[in-house]
Amino acid sequence: MARIKQTPPLAFRILVALGSFIKFAFLLIIALALLIELSQTKTDKADIPAPAEHPDLMAVAALENAGQHADALTLSTKLLAAKPAFSALERCWLLRIQADIFLSRGHQHLARDAINSCLSLEITTAQKQPLLVWRDQIQQRIDANQAERHLLTSYPNLRSSGFAKQLQGEVVLLYVYLEDRLWQGWSGPQRYTMQQYLEQVTRWYQQQAKAYQQPSPSFDVHYYYVQTGRGISAAWLQSGEFFNEAAPLLLEQMGYRSWQQMRDLMTDNGKKQLAVIFHSNQDNRSFARSCKEQSTDCSIEYVMLTEASLDANRWLVPQVQAHEMAHLFGAADLYNISAAKDYAATDLMNYLSTELQYAEIAPITAWAIGWGAKPVAPFELEE
């Protein structure tokens, strides 16, 4: 049966129209408020001079827009050193460009410091206000990333111990993929991805050594593939049983009778460094079993990586590889030392960067791995 369409009463239609108008007016008011807020923010930022007003500033902006951040940082630093050449606002603009680049690299502390330098200049209160908000937001992110900062008050002594003493000379690196016959396995493409990551790590270490005027270490990498014959769990990987069960499987594959024989022959009786890395693609927290306190008889020293091998982690996995491997050569963590919150903030042992290429080895880590003199630190360095 067809329905008869009824026309609503006039009063009802007026109420509906009025409701629609009120809703529209309310949304219009919100939109206007947002536009006013955005225009005010834009005005605050526009007080910083446009790059076109000076050819050097224009060159910095062009480099940043082209993604040539390293060159933009170099040029902006050079321009900032020429104090008489630029006004306070122009210098502030350069510092804000640097802060943006630092944030893109995950260097929150450097971005905060650049903004603080800008705030110290003679600019107006209105110009400082958005910078203050920005600085406080960055500080909040720094503060939120301190879950283990309270664990230690001094820097542990791991230097020159075990059989990976210092990151110098020739390093024999054993990279061992762990697999069970149940859930944990490695495909060919996954292993190849890990190999590419490790190549990034070795190149990064060589670049860092050059920055400290150290001879570039060489890496003789050997890849192995061990089936455990049992299920792989986080508890087993972290237990003392792991090495006792996994080491014989590796030695059998390598053709050595004992761990000591393998160490002696592969390191030419100690003339080379030896670093052992086990990698299970179980997604858990990685760790290192490194020798401590100038040990001479430590026979169990290795890294356990438990990072997933997905391409989505390409920013993270190389940093984990480099971080954990540094432990074997004497580096200690910085992220769990209370007084290191604002110290060596770009060091790989303290904070992660957005990519390994932006991470650095600070003087304290360089000292620990045998690359430099003992630095000054805001906490005790255990001897």
C-alpha cells in the first residue's frame, strides 16, 4: 500500500529551520574562533623575518625545504656565529629552523636548547609566547621518556673486560639466527634484512671512529643459523640455561670442539676482538651479557637480540644492534643513570634517534670502548 506523504505543520518547520540555523551559527562561531587562533599563531610566527629578506636566510630555508638538513644545520650554525650580521629576530629564525631539524632527528634536548637560545634574545613577549609553549611541549616529551632513570647513580665499569675488550682493530663478529621448529623462524628475506641492518651498524661505527680520529675498526662477519630443538621463550633466552644449550649447537655447526677453541682460533689467540650476537625474532626486550670489572676469565659474553625483523622497524633495529653490541666493548647504559637525563642526550646508550645515522657516540661512550680520555660527567665513573 502506498503511503500518503503528509506535510509537517508550519510551526514544526519553523522550529526545524531555527534549529538548523542555530547549529550552523554554532559551527560558524567555532570556525571563526579557530581561524582567529590560527591567524594569531601565524602572526606570532610571521614576526620572525621571512627568508627572502636576506639571501643567506633564504639559502638556509631552501636547504631545509629540500631535505638537506645537514647542510642547513652547517650553514645556520655558521650564520649564528656571525653575531653582528643579524638581528635578534633573524637569529631567532635560524634557531627555530635548527630546532625543527633536531626534532626531525629525535633530538629533543637539542631542540629545547635551540628554543631556549631564541628566548634569551631581545624579542617581544608576544613573539616569545608560542616559543614558550613549544619548548614546554618538548620538555614534557623528554620527561615522559624517563621510566628507568632512577635505577643507577654511577656509570658501571665494563671497560676492557671479557673477550671483546675495545672496539679497535679487527673484530670477528658471529651473528647467529635462532630458530625453533615450532613458532620462531627466519625466512631468507628476513635474514637478508638483518644483514643490511648490520652493515649499517658497522659503517656507523667506522664513521664514529673517524670523528674521534681513531683507526677505523674492521668487521669480519660470519652468519650462522641454529635450530634450538625446543621452543624459544623469553624466559629461556634470559636464563642461564640458554647458553649451555645453544652454544654446543653453534659449535657443532662451526666445527669446533669447545668454546675456548673457537675463541682462540677465530681471534688468533686474542689478537682480534670477538663479538657474538644471537638473534631470535621473538619480539621482546634485547639485552647483553657482558663481562664486568676488568674480568680476565669471563667466558660467557654475548648479545641477545629479540627485535622483530619487519621492515616497519628499520629505524629501530639497527640502533638496537649497535646499542647492544657496544656493551660487549665496554659501554654501559646511560638511560638508567639519574644524572644523565640531560647529559650525552644524542648518545645511542642514552636516547634513540629517528635513524641510526643521527645517533652519536658521546665522549663517555668513546672512553668506555677505548676511543678517548676519561670525560667529565655529572656522576661517578666507576674505576
